[in-house]
Amino acid sequence: MNLRTPGPTPIPQDVLDVLSGPMIDHRGAAFREIHGRVTRGLQRLFETQNDVLLLTASGTGGLEAAVVNTLSPGEPVLAVEIGAFGARLGRIAEVFGADVRWQHVEWGQAATPDSVAASLDDNPDVTAVLITHNETSTGVTNPLQGIAQVVKARDRLLIVDAVSSLGSLPCPVDDWGLDVVVTGSQKGWMVPPGVAMISLSPRAWAAVERASMPKFYFDLTQARSYADRGQTPWTPAIPIFYALDASLETLLHEGLPAIHERHRRAGERVRAAVKALGLSLFPTDEAFASNTVTAVKAPDGIAVADIRKAAAEQGVVLAGGQARLSDSIFRIGHLGYMPDEDLDEAVTVLGRALQEVGFAPAAASL
């Protein structure tokens, strides 16, 4: 099966092989060594000197941890929403009692530094900004560097959902001044779901000292205390740590410039092939189209479910749309482990699937 969703993503064989390793004492020396290697590797790939903490959770668990550890009930925050996952991050803050002010951006578009600056100027009491770097629901990447500049110029805390960007797209945490950054193992890191990774700047730790939202399992003060001794507060997903240990070795050997270039090429190749089939991209400005997932408009009169079903019957799994886009777009993931032949097959099968459901595609070529 050719899995072309934007997460979970395919796993290379060497990583699959280590998942069946034996259980070990998570309070012992062997786990401490793995924890240390993984943490150091992540710091290099996050491009940060900040703490990087490891939580046994999905990416959403990491986002909840980011919110409840840095904010307090009633605290005014700005949530910049360009799609379903930006909406989720803001909703987490609402559930825990934050006073969320929303900047709603039309789905398919990116936020801009000027628009975020205007929202902050309209809400001078806001203390933090919540934003998604790469919105997989719409196939759009926010211009985070510029947005971070306006947020920092106004002295606000910046909390970033980088679940589908870190490990695939440029996101230098320290250079861009990102305070809290969350990612998840099942994306560009090439391992199964189960571990969320979160970095916190000194400014973020100062916010942790003030924060009063309730937390227990996701208490990052506890996580940092245990990390200092090479452990996690609660029982970790040991096989996922094995997998991260193996995948990080591969990624560090490849190097960030090559990783980013590989994803850039994949994004351009898939977008070009989709357009060659006669289809339209969902992002309104291709300059902000994601290099980890391509969001495609379904042709008029053709059901997304039918396209996905016809492709799946030929061995290619495409992702559907999220929330209100479920009936209007489908998505092709290209992040992490993505051999060229798998991308070739995905587009070829998509062309055949479109023919089966009544759309006559043009010839596509990667």
C-alpha cells in the first residue's frame, strides 16, 4: 500500500526493524542513553539551544501541553486560524479557559505579517499568539519568519504548531525567535505516532512559572526535571524511542539543507503533476503552497470519496479534506520517507482513478 496521507506517513525499513526491539527499564541506563541521543538530535534539527522535551502523546497532546503550561484562565491570546488545525489549537486554549481572540483567515490563504500585526494592534492586551506553521488541512504554509518578527516586536509569546513542518520544512527555532514549538513523530520524522516533541525558550519557561491552567500528565516542569536524568515522568512509548533513535541518525546524516531541498522538490513535482492532470490546487497563492502536502480541488461533479476509493483499490491511499473541506478537496502527502517511485505511482494511479470516476485527465508526468 502506497500511503500518501500527510500523517501518519510511511516508515523506512530500517526504522520498522527496530520497532520490535525488547522492552527495557525506562528508569535504567539503556533508556537514558537513547533519551539523550534523541534529545540531542532533535535539538540539532530544531536548530535550538532550548530544552526539547519528549511526551508520549500525539501531536495534539503536545499542543495541549504547550497551552496549559504557558497560559492561565482568562488570559487574552490571539489564535491565527487558516484551517482545521489552527482552529484546533485555538479551541484547546478556549477549553482551558483562555480569552481567545480569533484572526480568521480564509481557508486556502496564508496569514500575513501585516494582518497579524493589525490583529495584535487591535488587541493590545493579548499576551500570546497561537499559530500553525504548516496547515495540512489546506495545504498552506504560513510565512512564519515574518509573522514571528512582528510578534516579537510587540513582545508577545509565540506558540507554534509545527507538527507537520519541523523535520521537513525550514523552521529554525532560535533564529526565528519561536518560544514554544510542537511537532509529532508521525510526520517528517519517519516513525509511527506516539511521541510529541516540544521546545521551550527561556521566555516560555518564564511563562510556565506564571501559568495556572490545570495539568498533570502534561506538566512540562515535571518533564524537564525527569529529562535532566534521561527519563520521562510517566512510562514512555519505548518502541517509538527506538524508532526515533534510528530515524534521527538518518536525518542527521542527510542534513537539514538536503532535507529541505528534498521536500521542496517533492512539493514542486507533485503540484506540477496535479496541474498537468487538469486539476486545480486549493491554495489560492501557490507561493504559500506546502511542500509537505498538496491540497487539490475535486473536479466539479466528482465526489472526493469516489476518487479516494478508486485510488485505494489500486493501492494508493489519498487523504480527504478536513472539516468543511471534506467534500471539496483531497490531499497528497509528500513528507518524510517518500521515494520518487512512490510519488510517481501516486500520480499515475490518481490519473487512472479520475478516469474511472468520470473525469478525463490530461497526461501527467513527474
